[in-house]
Amino acid sequence: MGLEIMNKLLVANQELAITDALNILDLKGDSLHLICNGKCVIIIPNKETLNLDITLNDNSSLDLYIYSKYKNKDNKVTINQSNNTTLNYYEAFTTKDATTIEFKNIITGNNNTSNIKLRCIADLKNVTINVLAIASKDTQNNNVVEDIKGINNGGKITIMPDMEINTHDIVANHFVTIGSISKQDLFYLESRGISEEKSREIILKGFIESIFQEYKTIFFGGGRDE
């Protein structure tokens, strides 16, 4: 089934079940249990605080895009995968307050794929990201990739990865990159007459936008309504 119609849903309850849907969620609360069936694409723009519990039922897939201009409180994400599921999780945020992110991916069945991409900019304050992947005993043919990148921009990012792998039939990888704004990139932009302040803004904006692909205009404008 092709997902061609995008709906914007106002979500006031703490639980939402979706089937074969392409939706933008306007969340009124800070907590949500999201249950996915079939092929689903979910977009959550500008949610500063979010405690998210995701269940992927058998034979389902979820592409989830989350952007937070400023995170300023502790956030938790728990993802449960059963059998024959695919998760593509993309989240980017900037923070100016001390923030802790708790991210847990639990795999209890077989033939699952998890692709986790997190992008973080630490402005002025510190950010701690705790990432835990759990694969249950005797599960088979699962693949987990965690790709986390951060830029220290006056703050400090600490990433604490952990994997509880209780099976031999899994491919599990964790990639972390933390750095500062490249002096070479700054020099390149400034040599073309762009101020240092504007150059920094361009670099950070490109870093955040890089994982959102065709949905960038929903988060950042540019000719499409949010």
C-alpha cells in the first residue's frame, strides 16, 4: 500500500493506534503510547518534552521523524518490536537546558530491523543520552544500528550506549560522533563574505536538517504548511 494522503491529527489522549497511515501529530500532552500496524509514517514537529512508548505489532513498519527546536526537560523513548517489523527512527534537537534522554529499544521476536538516528546540538548546557538496546533470548535474524551524532556548541554531550544481547543471531552496531563546529567549515563560509555568526547558524541548521530528507519543509518551512 502506498501512503499518499498526509493527515494532521490533534492528539489529546495518551494512547493512539494507527494502521497504514501517514500522519503529522499535534500532541497536546507530554506522553504518548503509539501502537503501529501495517506501514506507518509519523511526523512530530516541535515537541520540547516527549515521553514516548511505541509498540510495533507483527508485520508492521514505522518511519518516525521528531524535531525539537529546544528540549528543556528529561525525555524517555521506549520501542517494542515483536516479529517482522522495521523501525526507522529519526530525531534531532537543540537544547539550552540540562537535558537527559533515555532511549530504549526492546526486541522480543524475530526478523526485526532497527535503524536509530539521533542528532543533537548542545547549546550552553549539558546533554546526556542513554541508549539501551535489548534483544531477548533465542531471538533470530535481527539487525540493530544506532547512529548518534552531536555538536558541542557551548555545552557538553555525553552519550552512554549499552546493549543487552541475549542471542547469537543478531547484528548490532553502535556509532557515536561528538565534536564542535569545524573551523575549516567556518573558514570556508567566512571566506565568501558570510559573518561568523551566520556561518555557525548555517552549519548547525544543516546538521539538524540532514536526517529529515523529504519532510524538511514540514519542520522548517520553505513552501509547505506545517
